[in-house]
Amino acid sequence: LTTAQLHRPAKAMLVTVAPLPGALARLNPVLRHATRDSHGTAAMVLARYVPPERRLVWAQAGHPPPLLLRDGQVHSLDRPGGMLLGASSTPEYEEAECRLRPGDRVLLYTDGLVERPGEGLDRGLKRLAEAVLAHPGDEPGSLGPLLVGMLEGERRDDVCVVDIRVPVEPD
């Protein structure tokens, strides 16, 4: 069972289980029982965005934190507690919330975007922050230049990016 194969059960959990930590907790045994590898694990982030409140709620299972670009500054959102899916038979997960402002940009991404062989995750997160600052554009296709810079060199994992942009309110 791969992370991609968890997509359908994760979607079902989001519909049937209100709190995100509860959804992750229910996905944990799905991975543990469905995989033939007793040591199989998967990283995952689940998020809900409530546009009228500009509220992002998220939980993670061993996943890198979303990146927030606000007022020309970039920082990773504080990670709520959560271990890799499949790492324990009794995992605990927490959720975090971020109120977004007009003009904010949030990037959710897989670890394949920031991990490189022989390099620590912190270096990859720093490289992503630098790339976002160098390519903050709002025009269609603006992820292209950012991804080109981030994806050069050897790749060992898949990459997915969700780019959330809160519209600027008219004056």
C-alpha cells in the first residue's frame, strides 16, 4: 500500500470523521493492515480550508509543514503533533489552525519537493523558502519557475504541490 493508495480511504475519512486527527488515527490501521510490509509507513497531511473565515485547519502524520508567504516573509507553519502512519499501533495526532489574511499564500507539498539525497530536511525547507521569495508571482503558471529551481538534480520521490492564494480584497 502506498501513500497514493491511501487517497481514497483518506477522502472517505474526511467526509465521515469531522476532526482531522481522528481521520489520521483511523487511517493508521488501514495502512498497518493493508500493507504486506510490517514496517510500512506513510507521511500524510490533511487540511481543510474554510474560505468565508479564511481559516486553514490541518493535521499531519510525519509530514513537512505547510509554508506561509505573508507580507514578503516566508515561514513554516507550526507543526501539530503526529507520527508517520503505520509507525505505531496507538498513534496520537493533533491539529493546528492558521487564520489567513488577504494576499497570503500557503504551499502544501510532498516531501519529494524538499528532500535530496545526502541532505537534511532543514536544508530543503530553507531552499523552498528561498525559492518562494524569489518567485512570489500571482500570475497563472507562476509555480513553474519555483518548481524548476526546486526540482533540479536527482529525484527519488514523487512531487505534489497545492498552492493556496487568498484573494486580495478590493479597496
